[in-house]
Amino acid sequence: MAIKQLEDGRIADEFEIGVEPLVLKDALVMTPAEHAALTADEIAAMKQLRYDNWIAIVTAPPPPEEVPADVPQE
């Protein structure tokens, strides 16, 4: 995608990662100096980690339903 300059001076390195239907559209936001200090491999690793964390959340099984103690069981 693109690197955009934000009004506050930071940059947004927008990216899209994944395969349908599990595609994450996100951005790494930082100062230009912080971005310039990173290698392409480091930026790619940050994007992959963001995707891996997101996938873990959206594909996790739902938590078991809690039944209040005062509700009779059927």
C-alpha cells in the first residue's frame, strides 16, 4: 500500500496482509525518524507480528459461557 504523511508529522505505513477472508488492513504509525531507523526486514517483521496477533484473536474459539451460580441448571 502506501506511506502517508499525517497532519501531525508522523507517517502511516499502510499495509494489507493475509488471504481472503482473513485479510488485515492496518498501518504502522511512527515518526519519520523512527521509520528511517528501521530496516525493510524489521518493518516486514512488525507487520507480520501485527497480523499474527490479529489472526490469533479472530480465529480463537469463543470463551465458554458462564452460568451464574444462582441460575438452576436444566
